Amino acid sequence: MEPVKLSKSYTENGITFDSVELREPTYKEIFRSGLGRPNDWQPTQHGPMLVRYPEVVDAYLERICVNPGYEHIGCLNAVDSLKLEEAVVGFFRELPSPKTSQTD
């Protein structure tokens, strides 16, 4: 995955960074550790609603932040924090398969 580009540069614990590199979560983290999905569709009287679980997003970030490490991201502003949330959720979206044209 490409690093998540942040809106500005941060310095935390002597480390300066303007992007965060994440690795893809593993089967072990998703299922064996019991983290599950960072969001889920919940039924409501108005139809399904997507619910995000911030504590699950944070648990993934604790495990998958490559550079800088998790200990450095606590200073991120709201916009950049939401960028990281989107990146985590993005790992759980299935990419549409490319449409192939069939020729006779």
C-alpha cells in the first residue's frame, strides 16, 4: 500500500513525518486475535447504516503502523486521523475485478 499522505508534517518524540506507512492486516490479526472488521452494516428503521468502530481501527493501527510507529501518531489532527481510519477500512473493501471483454 502507498503511504498515507498527511495534510502537514508532524514531529513526535523526535521523529518528523508527513506520511504514515501501513502494512496489510493478516488473517491472524483479523480472526485469531478477534479484531474483526473495523466497520459493519447495521439494520435501522431507515435502512442499513454503516457503523465504524474506532477502537477496532485503533487496535489495527497499533499493529500495522510501519513508519512511523504507532507511538508517534497520537499527535495527528482530526483530518489526518480520519485519513488513517479510511486507510484501515480500505483494507477490508474488495476491489472490483476488472471487466474483461469477451470476444467471439
